[in-house]
Amino acid sequence: MDHFTYKQGVLHAEDVPLTEIAAQVGTPFYVYSTATLLRHYRLFDEALDGMDHLVCYAMKAASNQAILKTLGDAGAGMDVVSGGEYARAKAAGVPGERIVFSGVGKTEAEIRAALEGGIRQFNVESEPEMDVLNRVALELGTKAPITVRVNPDVDARTHAKIATGKSENKFGIPIARAREVYAIASRMEGIEVVGIDVHIGSQLTELEPFEQAYQKVAELTETLRADGHDIRRLDLGGGLGIPYTRANSAPPLPVEYGALIKRTLGHLGCEIEIEPGRLIAGNAGLMVAAVVYVKSGEGRDFLILDAAMNDLIRPAMYDAHHDIVPVQEPAAGIEQRAFDIVGPVCETGDTFARQRMMPPVPPGSLVAFRSAGAYGAVMSSEYNTRPLIPEVLVKDDQFAVIRARPTIDEIINRDSVPSWL
């Protein structure tokens, strides 16, 4: 469910017509719904009711300060994967005890900053990383709380580029070596083992891969406890998918996911952490663009938009689908035509959809890309010297620009020309 609906013939974000935002900020732009963000966070929180738990928003999905503060003020923790994301979370007012640091390539500088600023735990991905954590913690006279990310060799049945739990992926330590690695960690004076971490991928649309992974984690928990380790926290990652097309069946609901966690891991008495990102932010955001030209080609027609692959790269990168709808509600039964929907970047890959059925959308009209809140603005770039597009947050009948569009001069002035030129 989201809070983007047609009212009086115009698509609204909550109680704000998208045409009003477009008139003030120009197109293209991203727009997020506060009500949807909070609803999706609370669905996860409620799904784990009765268990000691923390929902840590995976902020790589959408990391604008306004989004982080909205969720942080509601009680969410944050899952960060870089020093920059850690700094963003702290700047949004999220305390260190609610920040989890994931990622395979944490640098010494990032580790030091997190230990000095406060951290809930590091999800350790390798033995060399654990060595650095131990050394930096000892230098600072503290202990680094860790979980070890185990790779359970489970097929997440998702896109190859976002699967993370198979043996050939770069993530984590093979689960078969977990006892050995935990034994090493227990001998390090700068390390405090607090639990186990697992994350098998993103955009999962069925529960069975989660169940396979969590059963392995349950067995490992009991084994490690028998070895003398105080396993009191299980970080289960994120990855629950969203319905990118309304024509397809919906992925499992958070309440079903929560029931699976309780069934497979509830008997262990561990604190549970989950790290949803896409399901919290994905359907909470739209990208709105304007039609620049309607072009007739050889055997096909094109809708050329003022948005491009640099603004929303998911279709080019993952062959991802986004429903694209007119902002002005089409009349019931109106005839539709097939279009290739493209942007102005000089690459054939700058294609959002091929042979998509659309009602009439003449030049100047607005279209909205649904389910664009996750991995949209955060993956955008200034390719072709196209400015990053604005982000807008809506709450009820109010809206605010939460990232402004830079001017061309601002982009150019970031460059430095050497003195010899």
C-alpha cells in the first residue's frame, strides 16, 4: 500500500497534487510520502512484536537526511555500509547504539570514526577486517562489538547482481568455517562477540530462502553457544521484495516474514535485528517526469522524457520494471498504444520500458514512475552534465524540497583547472 492516489483526476502524494509540486520545482523530481515510510517501518516493527528486536533501516535504499530523521524519530535504527552513511545517520540524530555497520570493505578510518562516535555493532565480513577492528579498538582502549556475517550458501532466487548469500558471492565467511573464526575472535582482546549476522540478498519474493538460511543460523547459534560463545543477538539482514508491477502477485508481507522469524529462531531467546530498506522506501517514492517529445519511428513509437538513466538507473542496470502512469488520470476505457519510453542520454541503454501500453500523453504532460523510492535518488549521477534532480518530502497537505537541483554553473564550478592551462 502507498499514499499515491488519483483525486479529482490528478495523481496526489498524500494530499498534495503532483502538478503543484511540478509547477514549483520543475521536472524531473523524486517525491516521497511520509505516511508510507512510517507505515512500512511500523509493519516490520509490529511483525516482531513479542520479541526483543530492532528494525534497522538499510539506508543505502534512500539516504536523504529528511527520510533518515523521519524514520529515526519513529525509533528505527540504521544499517550503514560506509563512513559517509554513518555520518549521515549521526547527522540525522540517530544515536550510535542504534547504528549497525555492514559492508565488505570497511576502512581503518571508517572503523575508527564509528568506534569513536558510538556503534551498536560491526557486521564482520572477513578475518582481515577482524584483525583491523581488533587493532584499532585496542589503540582506542575499547572493545569493538561484532557479529560475524556467515554465508549460508542459499540461493535467494533473485537477480544475480543483488544475490549475496551463495558461496561464490563476495559477502561473509563460509558457514562451514564459522566455529574456527569465532574461536579466533574470542581470543582477540579488542573484540566483543555479540551475535551472528546473515543476509542472503535483495528483492526476495518468497520466504523459503529465508527459512533455509535461518534454520542454518539456528543450528549455528546452538553450536557456538556449546563452544562457549555468548550469542545473544541475531542480525538477519533484509531483502524482502516489493511488487514493482501491480499486475503481479505480491511478495510476502512483513507479518508473514515476522512469523517465519519467530518460528525458526524464537526459541533461542536472542535479540533480533532486521535491516529492511527497499520495502520501507520503495513504494514510498515516485519519480515524476515530463514528456518532451512523442516520436514515430520505424515500427515503433517513442515517448521521450526529460528524465534519463542518470536519474533512475535501475531499468538500465537491472532490466528493472517500474509501472509508469500519467499524472492526469486517463478516462476509463481510453485507447492505449505501445511506446518505448526513453530518456535523452546518448545511449540506447537509456530506455525505461519497451513497448509499454500507455494512454495518450502529449508533450508537456507528466508521468510518474511508481516504486521509485528505493535505489533511485541514491544511485543517480550527473552523467551528461545533467543536474541531480530534486527530492521532495510530503506530509499530509505540505511538501518541502529536501534536496535542491544544482545549477549548471554550480556543477561546472566544482571542477578545478590546473595553473598550466
